[in-house]
Amino acid sequence: MILEVAVLNIKPGFSLEFETAFSIAQSIISSMPGYLSHEVHRCMENSNRYLLLVRWESLKYHTEGFRQSPQYQEWKALLHHFYTPFPTVEHYEAVNHLCSIAPNH
Amino acid sequence: MILEVAVLNIKPGFSLEFETAFSIAQSIISSMPGYLSHEVHRCMENSNRYLLLVRWESLKYHTEGFRQSPQYQEWKALLHHFYTPFPTVEHYEAVNHLCSIAPNH
């Protein structure tokens, strides 16, 4: 299991539109091979900022499977115009002995 | 439930020492009032970078309860010298209709 992490900075004033678009877009990512789960969190210090966490079975399901799929073009069209600047996406692996819960969901 | 999020950049060459120190420090945070769970993840693109996620019952348990406690001084002494630069800590609230799982653990 790997964790995709992206801090999403949304153009000021477009948070609600972003949330509506994401509510549609999440059905795209949820249907991809290797997808496990996702969470979106809103920043309490900056109302234009969100944290996206997506769990994948392995890195390639995200970087090759999803990003090279036709479905990624739909995802892009729904979401990418909200971002400023365009987010840096990173991938993380759990350090199991430093987690209080099994991060496998 | 709120999520504390910190990207921890560790001084190059000190990742193992940081992990050892964190394995001790996690017993401190785990014993604090309002603490729910934590996870540490290692960045796949940058081996000196970790993501810390801590779930608290509410913001004040972290910002007032933990940070103003004597235990925070022990946490600092164990961990803060590993960071470069010192991390920005943010707090997030789940947008429940944009999560595939209930983020309450």
C-alpha cells in the first residue's frame, strides 16, 4: 500500500465549486485498478487549501495506471483549473512501527 | 476529529536516528488527552522526508493541551533537532462527502 499526498491550493472564492467538482471526480478515481481509498480534508488555517490522500495498492497503479488512462483526462478537465499553483504530488510508504493503526484501508 | 499534518524534512543522513527517536516519542503523544491515532510515512521521492499525521478529538487538544504540556518539552528534545527546516504544522477537517472511508480513527 502506498499513500498519494497532494496539498491542493484552490483559487480564492472557488472552494465550493472545487468541492462540487471533486464530488463528481471521486467516482473516476474510485473505479481505477489498484485504488484502495481516498480522503479530502479542508485546512483550518487556510480555507482555500485542501489535503488529498489516496491509497493505492502500489505506486504504478497511480503513476502509470491512472495517469496514463483516458479517465485521467476527465479528472484533469474537472479539477486542474481550480489549482493555483499546480500541486506537487508525492508518494509515501507507511513506516509500520511508527503508526498506531494499520494504514491499509 | 481533526487531522494534524506535518511534512518533516530530516537532516540528510539522520533518517534512521529520527525513526529510532520517533519510536520513543510516539509513546508521549499517544498518552495525551484528546489523542486518537498517528501515522508516519516515508516519502518515496525523497528519503529524508516523512509525513506525520496525528488525529485529535479537537484542535485544542493539540495546540493547547499538547503544546503547552511538560510532555511537549520531552517531545521537542527527542525530535526537533532532526528537522531542517523546522516544519510547518497545519490542521485539517475531513470533508466527509469527499472521503471514501470514515476518517475517525
